Amino acid sequence: MTLSGFLGAGKTTTLVAVAKHLQSQGRRVAVITNDQGTELVDTQLAKSAIAEAGEVTGGCFCCRFEDLLTVAQRLVDGHQVDTLLAEAVGSCTDLQATVIRPLSAHYGERFAPAPLLVVVEPERLDALRTSLPLEDTESDMSYLFGK
Ligand SMILES: Nc1nc2c(ncn2[C@@H]2O[C@H](COP(=O)(O)OP(=O)(O)O)[C@@H](O)[C@H]2O)c(=O)[nH]1
Ligand SMILES: [Mg+2]
């Protein structure tokens, strides 16, 4: 399952809660974190709650699909993980086209991607909806919001 959403929307909180819940049901869960930088705080946070965690650093999932695949395969093959929860960095766009569909199309025998989950903060969503010129296709923020 891949989570997307703006910075601070609640992705990590949701992901850790879902991972703990699935783990308590007997699933072998691993978390994959992602950010533009290195030494990710979220990876340490996930490791304190979940048995296994991996990370994709130095770029978003959409630019580092191969890295995501390598980490996912290592967790499944090396740690007998049956459920992967992956949090994309907030700047990642169009995960449907760059991650979910390629995973289904080319690695569908190994992975069954869940529908893309987008976490939104309701009040922020309302504020953005009224303040952003959504019809302005030249605006970077409108593009990101739309995606
Ligand atoms: N009030 C409230 N705060 C939340 C909720 N979910 C997350 N937070 C807080 O919002 C902040 C950002 O959450 P985080 O999960 O790190 O967001 P991320 O950047 O999308 O991964 C943290 O301080 C969380 O404790 C929620 O449902 N309600
Ligand atoms: Mg996070």
C-alpha cells in the first residue's frame, strides 16, 4: 500500500497505526519511508514500532522506482514480509503513473499494489481549494494539488 499526501498531512502517523494494526492481526509488515535527504527520522520512528523498515533516500519514489523495487524485494525475500506500507515524500507527484501502474504491469506476479491512498488534512484542503487558482495549469501548486 502506498501513501501519498502533502508534508504534515499525517502520512507517517497513519502508516504506523495501520502497520501496528496489521501486525497485531498476524501479518508480517514492513514500512518503506522516502525523502529527498538521507538518514530519515521516519525510518527510525517506524523501526521503533514495526519489526522491519526500509527506505528510499535522495529522491522521491516517482524518480527512484528501481530503488523502491530493490528495497521491496529485499524485505519480501529476506524477511518474509507479506505486507509493505510505503510513504512517499510529499513532493512526489502522480504515483499512479510512476509507481502503482508500473508495479502492476511489470511486477504483478510478485506484488499486488493496493489502491493509492492519499492522506489530506481537511481544514488545509478547504483552505487550498479556496485560495489556489486551480484552473491555472501553469501554477506548480495547482498542478501538485490536482495530482
Ligand atoms: N490533531 C491531529 N494531529 C495529527 C493527526 N495525524 C497526525 N497528526 C500530527 O500531525 C503532525 C504531522 O504528522 P505526520 O504523520 O508526521 O505527517 P506526514 O508529514 O504526512 O508524514 C504530527 O505532529 C502528528 O502528530 C490527527 O489525526 N490529528
Ligand atoms: Mg512522514
